[in-house]
Amino acid sequence: TSNIHLISRAMRQRFVIPDFTNFCRDIEAIYWHCKSSAGGKVASYIPQLARYDPNFWGVSVCTVDGQRYCIGDVTVPFTVQSISKPLTYGLVLDELGEDMVHQYVGQEPSGRMFNELVLDHNKKPHNPMINAGAIIVCSLLQTLAHKEMNLAERFDHVKQYFSRLAGDEYVGFNNAVFLSEREAADRNYALGFYMRENKCFPTKSNLREVMDFYFQCCAMETTCDAMSVMAATLANGGICPTSEEKVMSTDSVRDVLSLMHSCGMYDYSGQFAFNVGLPAKSGVSGGMMLVVPNVMGICLWSPPLDMYGNSVRGIQFCSELVNMFNFHRYDNLKYSTDKKDP
Amino acid sequence: TSNIHLISRAMRQRFVIPDFTNFCRDIEAIYWHCKSSAGGKVASYIPQLARYDPNFWGVSVCTVDGQRYCIGDVTVPFTVQSISKPLTYGLVLDELGEDMVHQYVGQEPSGRMFNELVLDHNKKPHNPMINAGAIIVCSLLQTLAHKEMNLAERFDHVKQYFSRLAGDEYVGFNNAVFLSEREAADRNYALGFYMRENKCFPTKSNLREVMDFYFQCCAMETTCDAMSVMAATLANGGICPTSEEKVMSTDSVRDVLSLMHSCGMYDYSGQFAFNVGLPAKSGVSGGMMLVVPNVMGICLWSPPLDMYGNSVRGIQFCSELVNMFNFHRYDNLKYSTDKKDP
Amino acid sequence: TSNIHLISRAMRQRFVIPDFTNFCRDIEAIYWHCKSSAGGKVASYIPQLARYDPNFWGVSVCTVDGQRYCIGDVTVPFTVQSISKPLTYGLVLDELGEDMVHQYVGQEPSGRMFNELVLDHNKKPHNPMINAGAIIVCSLLQTLAHKEMNLAERFDHVKQYFSRLAGDEYVGFNNAVFLSEREAADRNYALGFYMRENKCFPTKSNLREVMDFYFQCCAMETTCDAMSVMAATLANGGICPTSEEKVMSTDSVRDVLSLMHSCGMYDYSGQFAFNVGLPAKSGVSGGMMLVVPNVMGICLWSPPLDMYGNSVRGIQFCSELVNMFNFHRYDNLKYSTDKKDP
Amino acid sequence: TSNIHLISRAMRQRFVIPDFTNFCRDIEAIYWHCKSSAGGKVASYIPQLARYDPNFWGVSVCTVDGQRYCIGDVTVPFTVQSISKPLTYGLVLDELGEDMVHQYVGQEPSGRMFNELVLDHNKKPHNPMINAGAIIVCSLLQTLAHKEMNLAERFDHVKQYFSRLAGDEYVGFNNAVFLSEREAADRNYALGFYMRENKCFPTKSNLREVMDFYFQCCAMETTCDAMSVMAATLANGGICPTSEEKVMSTDSVRDVLSLMHSCGMYDYSGQFAFNVGLPAKSGVSGGMMLVVPNVMGICLWSPPLDMYGNSVRGIQFCSELVNMFNFHRYDNLKYSTDKKDP
């Protein structure tokens, strides 16, 4: 059916990127441009991440009407790490609703110099894109949503949600990464205990189980190709462009993209919002999920990280992308004469 | 010519809001809904502001193709106060360029709990939407742009810029407000001296003159109607929709809207970005400039303020507006079935 | 021998408090005065503490030449809690020396509003009188001092040190308190993990063992009488006035008293130093150890606590004591005509 | 009379330092030891300070019974700068009483990392030894004490108080320093305006006059010799040992010494209290006033400053002094066998 849908659209010449061939040529040019960048350091706090070849570099594009393009290492599995945060946030919004969720976690940037260990003035983590907030999201999924599920079922539930966002493309689990990260998680345990002291968790939360669940979400594995479909699902208001399944509610997507916009790129978030103006989320494995709302999802993957923990090639790609195309939120559609409207 | 332009468009039925009549009916309904709100307190730190009737309430709309609608107290002059900040920021970007300007002022939210007196980790004010940053912008305008101008010429220069943004509708100056605010400005003088100690100003800045200039910008006066045109100019990429003059460069507009989005509503900015998802700037006189990029500018004015210093009716209006229309940045254009696409 | 020593001194009329009878009469008057104070709340975070009768109130005095006085509930055992901090700090100074110890922990007040979770600018806990610093002291005792000891031997080692400070008067261990506190210790575990992340511990530290050791030190039990001897040992430069044993080195005593002076009374430390001007340490069980250097040690015990966590009657007693006698560090010995020189 | 007093004491061999000759020999040894230290930088923010020869080095001692010793540059005038803070604090305590004064200024260290611009949690400056607190002290002297005085009389009143503390030895005024510092005082003006915004001043304060008065106090001039008498007056409970005049009340002296102990050495105060354990106050001109309570006052002067703003040679002198003599507050008088009891 998807094919028919594509063909039908193609016949009517109504794709969101009318001249996709030329657009891909531009993407490829940026890809090669970034490929030669040598900076950054591969994350090394656990051996499983440290072993990644710094030369890996993949770019996958999926438009909201399902056109695909990819180049480079787009089928090599990597763990999603912090890119799980907007996805579990979307899931918990779907299941519990915005009001319930935001009783437990804020919705604002924390400010760059703000020590991560400090909660906001309501004694809540600042937002679900930082570790503290994502741990709370996991506790909500465990305690308030689907209480009937046991640990295994809940893990499967999340994994299937990620799969559905990816149109059933590859989503796996890297147990070695999970076990290693659980061992190397002093900061996260400190956060967990500090939040428990401050009564941040819903009652009946079991801290050990919540932490395990959090590390499991981070250790989900996917590929550049699959993640570009996830991004496209977000760009498309929650409907997967390849499977045409409604996976995330439109309201949840709005909230997810709002917080990716303001808080998705660690301490570089403010500058990224200013320079690139698109919602994105990066992870310590070098992955990066970029959303051009109503147009396309893009996944970038390259392990070397900059001082903020964002993929060096990923950041460069975004920067060159918005210089070339009118994708910045506040580019003017009519008068930005220097930029292409693809 | 503007009329011909409008008529020509009207003939072709190509307005950005095709059914403007129905849209205005909805705006009017929200207007009356907000009119009955009684909360908030009129700013009282100077008598000139304290005297405003809390019942004043005006809404003016101007689309990027120049369609206008207004209701309520839309021709009563009020001082722009902090709404001058995005305008002077736009001017200095036009004159000195982004790179030069951001050597002196940052581009990120400061974080809600962050004491305003503290500079960011580069010893710069966090962004041009807070007082410290706007004072720096004034010093750049005085010291680096148009060095040949004397004080009077520079004042006129800014006032004319505001006028051009407003398509030559009313922009005045309220000298009593200027004089009063200069007297009641301990916080701003503290900021000024603290920044001078930290060498935040360009060399040759004269602190007294900079402060005077800053207070003068805040004491510029306009009306709801005129300010809706300014907002529409920003929505339209810097081209005034009524005069069709290119006033602000497209790049400057992008930067201005980016920072209005993340930092325009005082300590409520993060929540506003999450809930409303549109660039806006409020002032202590109860004015509020709201931009729907590529679509329209809106000015809201009502003196009673909430605890953050934003107009109570203005905030309520924005909230109801995005509940009704798909204007939130991250509303999906195709699948937001509950919301109108005007 | 001690008796002979006392008798000999008595014969020579050379006691540090020449007229001890009158001095005790004054102490008794203050005791009864404080007894009627009804404010404060007994600590309730674990049931073992919550059960203490708020009417308990005991005062014990021991001079550096071994004269004793006590009144009230001076033989009821209570856990030392934070009063263990100066004692384990003294022990670790004795065993590792000041230089080694202060590579791991600072020696300054943290400032009242400073969030306890934050380390100082050298990434060390501010001082050994706060939880973070005392946990570090425990890790030093475990890892660097007497490495040959196993857990049981090390526990005994500390317990015997406390006993020797008390001239072999009662020092016990309350296992129920230990087990309860270990359960109710989110803040302390957060501190532990946060410090491990920041590499505050010596290598080879085992966090669980360190935390257990810390809670065991806090759960040591003693009486008002015994603790007044500990205080007198500190007042006497480390030589126990009853056993005449040299327990703590003179240099260690100086460091312990310095930090009790500036940091011993939680967030009230600054005001206590200003008003009372004597080194002291309080614990959440309502105990308080007060040192008049070169003169005497005093133990005060009464469970109800003020908002800072200090014993209400204990604080009142200290305040009345320095109003009556010239014990404040900066009382003038010659010209303080209003105060008694006992 | 003073001579008779001295002779009478000498006859009875009851001096506080019985063997003054040997004591002075030790002081001289330390003097020469410090003389060879070459580190530190002379303050350069105003030319009047920058011109001081870095080789200046003077030490003056005055015991509470009036014995004197001095060596080096002890008669060269220098401005007191921050050493005025404990003196004006003592004056305001004498005139208004502790309760009134501490309604406006706190009495605790601010914590080393605490930004100086921030007030404490009661919206008061942390203590009178920091600039903010000393400015408040000046405002209290201007507004609440001796309201009948005009500006000139008030200046004279303070200058005479300083003179009386110094037993009428040299106290002058350096007008060039006053004028320069007033010009170079961005931080202080920022503090002043920030405090005025926070309503820290008593009503009727005139900020300009307060600031002028503060700078005038800092620009008072004295010599090492004269300042050692001031220190001795503090050591002697407020009675000048040379003039035998009661200048400062005993209660005021206690408060002054308490805050010099905890807050007198800028950001090094905590470490100084730990290492040296004596009340002291330093100034940016390289002066340092050290008090051994009930024993003596010492003045040290040498312009080169360390990173904290304290005299390099002054700090070294104090450190060597307490290593040799049992002057540290928490040295044991009986058992400190390594140290001399002079």
C-alpha cells in the first residue's frame, strides 16, 4: 500500500520536496564536506562506546511523504543513548497526558551554567531532555502507566514503541552497553537518590528498577536509516510516513518537538536553537535526530563528540544545511533570497 | 500602490488568511473572552505607568499581505518599554552584523532562577532581551554604529527606525516616562556599573549616555495598531507589509525572532515557548508583540501584569489563540484535526 | 593516681576554676532556666530518634583538671550522630596528618546558602563537619589508615578511640539506629555517588563500605557524662583529664577545634561563632559538645531541635553561659567588668 | 603617667610578655626571613597605589601593657583601605549598638565562591568586612548616628576615632587616593545601586554621600607604628595601651574581633582562621592588622599582594609567628611543647 501511496503522490507531483533528486545532490555535497572533518573525541567512559571507529559517518533522510535518501554508514547499529529521551517522553505523554507528566518534570531549559544536580524552583527536574528528567519519565512509565505489566513486558512495550516510530525498521538492544553503563553511572545514581530525597518520584517507585529501566532505554540500538524514520514520524505529526501508522499523538509530538528545540543539544541547546532553529536531540554514541517539521526527518551519526557531547560532524551538517536551505524556524519563506526552498 | 497590491491579491484569492472575515470573528470572540479577566496589577514603580486604567484592552492584527483587524483600545498611546529590546537588537544587527554584536552579548536563555545581575560564563550578558543585554545593545549603537551622529541624531535615528517598522504609523516619545524611569533605575545602574567593571562595554562608551539612551528607547511611545504593523514586518522577513519597505534585513529578523522565541517573556519565556510556541516580547506597560512567522503580526495591550511582568490578558489571548489555530511552531499542519488552519 | 592528682591540686588551690562550687551553682541556675523552654521538635526521620522524650535535658561539665559536675539526664544513652564528625576527623588527622587529610577535604565554611550537594572550587567537600566531608574522612580511615584491618577491626578501632577520648566512660553502639539510618539516607547516597563521580575518594574506596562505616560512626552511643569528658579532652589539648592519657595529638586538636568553631553548628555556625565564640558540635539526636579551650568541656543533651537542627535547650544554655562568663573567644579578660571570670 | 605605669609594671615583672627582649629577637628573625620573599604584585588599579615600592616592609608590635617594638618601614604613611572596615564597624557598634547595626548587615562569612554582588537570604550584605557591608556601615554612621553633624564634622569624627584608637599617633588623609578610588569604583557603585534597589539602606540615605564617605574612610592614612597601637587597643578590650583611654566598648571589640576572625582576609579568611587562628584584617595597600587577644597588636605592611589581595609578606609573617608561638586560638597552653609561650 505504501508503494501505491508513493506512486500516487508521484503521479500528482505533490511531494513536499518536489525536486528530490537535486535536494539529495545537495545533501550528498554536505555529507562529503563534513566527512573530512577530523575533530572531536569518541566517548570513552565505557569500552563498548570507546571502540567505535571515529570515521563512521552516516546521513539518512526520510520525508513526511516517505521519500528516502541515505549515504555512508547508515546500517551500522549504534545505541540511542540520550536520543531515547524524546521518545520515552513522547510515550509517557501519550499514556498519561501532558498535565500528569508535567506534575513531575518541568518544561524549560535549565540555563547553561546551572549545575545539573540542582532541581528547579518547584523541586522538579528542569525538563525531560536532561538525565534527571528522563529518569523521572522512566519512573512514570513504570509506576503510573500500564501498572499491570511486569519488567519484561514494560521493556518490550517501550522497544515496540521505538520500532513503530521507526516503521518497524531495526530497533535492538545492546546488553553489554546496558551492563557497562549501569556500572559507570555515579552521576545518575546521585541524581536518583537526590530526587528520591526531594520526593520527585511518584509513590511506589523502586529506584533500582527505575535506574535499570532508564539504562535499558539508553541501550536500545538502531541504525541511521531507522532513526531517520523516527525523526520523520515526529516531523509528520506522529504518523509514520512509511507505515502510515499513527504512533504518537499530535499533541505529544508538539510537546516533544518544543523541548527538543530548546533543550535537545545539551549545553549547546541555546546556541543550536539560535543558529539552526530546528528541534534535534543528540546522544553520546554520536547519533543525532533532526526534525524539519512538516517536511522531513534526518538522522546523522558519527562517533567523535565535541566538548558539549554532540557529534562534531552532526553539528557541522546542521549548520551547513540551514545555510543552504530555508529550514531555520525563522527563515522567511518569501524573501530569503539567498537560501533554497527545496 | 498598496491598495492596488491588496486588490490584486484579493482578486486572485491568494491571501495568507484566505477567509479573513471568519478569522476576525474568532479573534473578536477571544477578545471578549479575555476582556472579562480581572487579574493582575498595573505597574506602579513610576506614577506615569501607575495611572493607566486597568480596563484598557486592545488587539490589533496585521497580516504579511497587509490585511488589518483591530478591536478595543488600539489607538491609545503607551510606551514600548521592553518591547524596544528586539527592535534595537534588530537595528544593531542591521548596522553591525551578527558576529560583531554577539561579541558583546550572548544568545541564550539565562535560566529562570539565574540572578539577573550575573553575567554568563563568557562575562557577557546572556541575551539582548534582558536589561543587561539591551543596555549593551544601546552602547553598541552609540559607540560603534554611526559614530558621526550626536546624541540627538542618534535618538532620531532609532525613532525613525521604529517608525519605518510601523509603516510610519504613530511612534512618539514620552518624556515624563523617560525622566521618571531614569530616577527609578537602581537595578539598571547596578547592572551598568557591574558590566563596566567587567569590561562588557566597547571602549569609549560613556555609561551615563548609554543609560540615558536605553531609557529613551524604553520611553518610545506607540499604539496597538502601529505595533501590530511592526510585528507584521518581523513576520514578513523585515519587509513592512503596509509600506512594502525593506526595513530589517532577513538575517536580522531571523535572529530577533529566535531570541524572542526563547527569551521574550521574562521568566515565563520557557513556559511560553512550550505552550504558545511563537516569538513574542512583552513590556511593563502591558504591551505585547506577537509574531506568527510568514503569516501575521499581532499587538496586544492591557496594563494589568501577572507575577512575571507579562500582560494578563495578553497571555490569555495567546493561549486561546494557539488552542484555536495551528499557530504553535510544532503544530502539525496536516494532522492537527482539532485546530483551525485559518 | 587520678585521685592523688586531684587531691594534690586541690591542696595547692591551683584548679583552673578556683571556686568550682560557686561555678556549679551558676551552671545549675542556667540548667533550670533552660529546662522550662518548650520549643523545638524531636528529629523524626527514623523511629528510633522520634521516640525520645522531649523533656530529656542533661548538662555535664568536666574541667581540664578533672573536676566534674552534672545535672539532669546525664546517664541516658543517645547516639552521637554528627558529633562523631570532629572525633573521626581528629582520628584521621592523628593517623594520616593534616596535609594528607586536606588533600581530600577542605577547611572552610561553605556559606549558609550553599547547596550541600555542591563541592568547593577544588572539587572537594568544604570541610569535615558536613556530611560530604565526614564521608570522605571515613573513606580515608578505611583506605589509607591501618590498611591491614578488616571491617570489624576498623569499627572497633574507632569505637575504642571514642572510648579513650571519654576516659573509658560509656561508649556503645545502637544497631537499630544504624540500620534505620542506612535505610533513610537518600541525601547521603546522593552525596556519595556524586563525590565518586568527581573522584573525591581515594582509590580503592568501596562506596558501600564507606557509607556503612559512616552510618556506624553516627550510631555510636554515649551519655552526657561521657561526652563531657571527650569535650574536656579536646579542651585539654588531647590529654584526657580523667585518665591522663594522651589520646589526640595537640596539632589535631587545634585543627578539630578550628573547624568546630567555624562549621560545627550546621547553618547556624556563623551566628554561633559570633554570639558564643566557642568551638562546638551538635547532632540530630539533640546532643551538643562544647569546648572552652584550656578550661573545660561541656556536654548538653536535649532532643528537641530548632530549625537548624541544633538542640533548642543546648543553644539557649550556650548563650546564657557566655553572657555570664568571659568564655567568648573575644571577651576581654581584664576589662569585661560585667562578666564573671570563674 | 604612662611611663610611671610602665615602670611600675616593670618593677613588678608583670608584663604580659615577661621576656620581651627575647620575643623581639624572634620577631626580628621572622622579619628578615620574610624580607627576602619576592612574590606578589602591588595593587595597580589606581596610580597612587601602583607607585609604592614593592620592597617596603615594616613590622610594629604593641603589647596590651604598652611595650613596643618595630623594624623596617614603620613610619611610611599608607592608606588603610579595607582595614578601615573593622574600625568603622566598631564605631557604629559603639554609637548604635549591636542590635540596630545587625538589622542592616549580617555577621557571617559569605562562602568563598559566593558572588559578592549577591546579598544574603535576608537581603542584607553578609558582614561588615566586605565592601557591601562596609558601605552599609557608612550609611548608618551618616543617617542614624549623630544626625546633627554635617559632612565635614562626620569626617572629622571618624578621623578622630581612628586617632584615638592609635593613641594619637599619626592618622592622616590622602586626598589623591580618595579622588582616584572614587573614579575607579564600578564594583562599589554597582553594589550601592543594587543595595538601594533592595532597600538595604536606612531611609534618608543619600547614595552619593554614602559612597564618598566610604571612599574617604578607605583613604585615611596611617603608619605601621600607629596601626600597631590600634591593633593593641583591640587586643586590650578597647582601652588604648599607650593613652589608657577607653576608645571602643568591650562588647564592640568582641564583635569586631569575631568578624575579623571569620571574614577579615578576603577569600582567604577560612584558611587563615584555620592556619593562623587569630583575628586580622588586610587592605589593598598591603597593610595588615593582626590581633593577639589579651596580649598584643601587630601591624604588618608590605605592598605586594597575593591572588587574594593580602600582603604576601604579611601572610608569611603570620604563618611563621603561629608556628613559633602558641598564639593560635586553639593552641593548647599547657601541652603545646613545640611552641614558645612568650
